[in-house]
Amino acid sequence: MNEYISVNRHKIIFNFKWITILLTTIWTIYLLKLNSEDISLDFKLILIGYCMATIILPLFTVLILSIQDLIEFVRINKILSNNPFNQFLNIGFEKSYTEKKAKWTTSKPMLTGTLDNYPIRCEVENGIVRIIATANLDEIKKTDMKNWKELFGDDNITYDWFGVALVYRPKKFKQLTFMDIETELRKFIKILADTRISPLESYGSR
């Protein structure tokens, strides 16, 4: 929990501020509308409305969203901290976080490293691990992806915002060793290099 708060503190505060501004604006507009219609409200009711808009509802909303994000954060940490994916740390990968620059989206754990000049991102979403080789998408042809799907399986490879991802679902990666995954990844990177699809210079920012 401490890690989640440390990584996402500024985003939680940002979301709280914007929810407060939104709800306060809505409540103020509502009061102005009542006033234009010569409908008056008790001062205590107005004060309660502002308390709800500025503190109670924003806190409740942020709390609910944070609990959901925290559960996913812990789940991802557990997957990346156990075999076989924790073994990436032994070949020079480091723990990092997604969505570092985004204000609205929570940052989640991932592993980053480089293999044969290709920056690699190992991310988890809904329990599914995506090992992304960051490559120039403009250089990838439809026939390339068709060939890769035939080689690795339709559901095991896909386009990604940063390049191309090898996909590992729980049933699959629980049956694999790290050596299996690393061998498959290096095989795919060699294919990218042989096809002359250039790596991106960085992991990108998201």
C-alpha cells in the first residue's frame, strides 16, 4: 500500500482537486438556477451541499477508485515478483511504473530492460502479461503480423502502442519456465531485426 501511495500520491491529489472543482461548480450552478427562479434554500442546506461537494463526495469517490486501483496494483506486483517473470531482474531488467506522466491514469508496476538493442516493457493488465518489444510500427506490414501469428499463435502476439507484444495468459505462463519465455522473446526479437524493423530509442511515455 505504501508503494502505491508513494507512486500515485500526486495523481490522487490531482483527481481529488478536479472532482471537488466539478462538484462545487455543479452545486453552484444549481443554486444560481434556483435563485433565478426565486426559489430559496435554507443556509444550512446550502452549507451542507458545499461540504458534500468539496470534501465528502470527493473523498468517497477517490477512496473507491483508489481501492480498486490498489487491488490491481498489488495483483500486478505479485505476478511480476514471482516466477517466471521475476527472473527478468537477473538479466538486467529493472522495476518501473507505467503512465508516469499521465495525470488521470494510475501508475502500475512493470519491468523494463533491453535485449539486442530493443527496449522491452513487461506489463500486466487484467492478469495477462504483455512483453512488448518497442519497435517502429510504421515499418511493420500486415503480412509480417500474419506470419508472426502463424508462428506464435493468433492470441499470443498483438500490436501495442509501443510496438509488438507477446501475450502470456495465466494458464500459459504458469506452465512455462523463464527460459521458455526468454527463448521465445529472443526468437521474436531476432525476427524483428532480420525483418529490419527498427527499435524505438526509448520505452516511450504514457
